[in-house]
Amino acid sequence: MAKWGEGDPRWIVEERPDATNVNNWHWTEKNAGPWSKDRLKELLTNLKIAQNGIDCKIIEVEKLEGDASANNRKGKLIFFYEWDIKLKWEGLLAGAADKIKGEVHIPNLSEENDISEVDITVTIKGSGDEAQRVKAFMHNVGRNEIRKQLKEYLRSLKEEYSKGLILPKKGEAQVKPDNVSTITSGFNKKVNMEPIVSNKNQPVGLKLDTKTIELSEKFQCRAQEFYDALTRIEMVTAFTQGHVKMEAEKGGKFVLFGGNISGEFRELVPGKKIVQYWRYKQWPDQHFSEVTFNIEEKEDHTLVQLRQELVPAGEVERTRDNWRRYYFDSIKRAFGFGTILTLLRRILTSGPMRFTILFFVKIFMHL
């Protein structure tokens, strides 16, 4: 081997200033793990998120496990990174005395997923209306700020580890970070839900006046039957009369009504409770409301109480009407949950009085 100006000029290594890895053909790798940990902690610790009288801050990077590397193969830069991150945060609602505390979990920050697709889960310690408002704020606004910091990590990773990894040939300029692209392996790629068209006229983070909707409705069915109507994909398809994408589990996504409605399941208690993050596609980009269905089975019906927080003020009446028209009324029509016949079927198939009641029904039908 020889450097420029040394040895036989016919040697191909003359085309490389370091006389190694001719034409960048061989695989070379740099460990970016330690640098990445420092950079992520720098970007996330003490991150402040404030808006509309709510002040939140990331106070600690509790967990940061994984690795990262920059690789050169045949003159192409390939970045691999996979991180499991847990953050501690605290928030304060204007006028409140006590701080709300919680966690943010980012289970799979990797090259297999675009930053917009990376799961970011927000949880709180405690309960009550104030805690839920702060939690919803962190979900709607806080996650966007965290994503910005993750994007900055990726930008600086490429900039820092593009230097010197691909060496120029004789007479070529040094490779610039702007010309580097990330190549992924294709493993662990999550199923991509169909994109939801959002209102781009209102920028993320703009102050938004929101209201709360409360509705109650009686259904002639068992509590579990109503729960199934919102969580079993074949039943949801029946009452929405369209293609449905749904993962009925905590953290599972759903897309309904041709993409007009999308969201995520946050809590599922069979036959009793469903909590969702829920949005209508015309709402401001990335803004989600929180919907809670409390399902209570009574003696002769099931009472469903719906509470929806953080609904844009201008959308309250339309949203209220659509719950009744496209959810409650459609469920009753599709499954007969609004008729006395359903109640009669329940009585006739359960309980010690079924034979007596059946006898009187037969007499009535022959009158």
C-alpha cells in the first residue's frame, strides 16, 4: 500500500488519500451509541412545553436503552438506531396548587419508522379533571414538541457521523451531510394507517378554544353487547357501513368512516368502559379529544354515558349531532338495540320467568 506520490503510480490505492478502502467498497462502521445517549439527554432533559395556562417540563430521562451506528457500504451511508426511552414529566395547571406528574414512553425510536409514526405514550400518576386536562395537553401538544427534539437528534446524528466516514476519491470534494440518506433494513416496520387529511390552515400549537361534550343514551342490550359494538371489527363495520381499520387493545389505532375519524384506544374494560383519543379529520392538525364511554347495565336497559373533552369550540354542535346520528342511532338500527323486541329476546332467553312470559306472549299474539 502507498499514499499519493509513493510507490508505483499504477496502484489503484493512489485514487484514495488514505490508501485504504478503495472506492469506499468495504464496510466501515462507527459506534454512535455513547454520543447518541448524550445528545438525546441534552435535547430532552428540561424540555419546556407551555400553552393555554398549562406549563409542563421533562424533568428526567429515566431510561435510555439501545444503540446507534453509522455505516459505509459501497459509498453509501447507512444509519442504524434503535432506542427505548422513558421520560419523567411534571405539569401545572394555572390556578392549581399541586403539580401533575407522569411519564412518556417511546418504545421504538428506530430507522424503521418515520418520526411521525413513532409511538409516544403519555401516562399520569393520579386522577381527577385537572390531571386529565394536563395529560390531554401532553398528548396533543407535548408529543409534538418531543417529536421535534427527536428530529433534531437524527439531523445532528447524520451531520456528526457523516464526517470522514466516506472519504473522497482523488479530486473529489468531501461528502456533505445534506447528501446523506438513511437506508433502512425493512424489519419491524409498523403497519401504516391510511393518512388522515388535516386542516393545514391552523398551525400546531396555536391557542385553541375547546369545550366538553356530555351525552347519555339508553340501549336495549347487554352492556357487553354495546362494548362489542365498538370494539369488534365486524360489528363496527356493520354500523359504520364502510371499511374499518382497528386494533382493539390499549394503544391500538382505529380509522373509521373513510378516514374521517381516527384515534387510539387508551383504556378498555370489557362491558364497562372505553377510553379513546379521537379526532375528526377537519380539526387542527394533530389535535385529539379524549372520549370516555361509561357503560352501565341496568335492570331493563344499558345506560351509556359519553364524555368528550377538548372538542374545538366551533365543532361542538356538529360533533354532538354526529355522535347521535352516526354512532348511537346507527348502532340501534344495525343491531336492534333500540327496540323492545331486543329486550323481550333477553327476557325470553334468561331468568326464571321466561316460560311464564312466553306463555302470555303467545296468548297476546292469538287475540
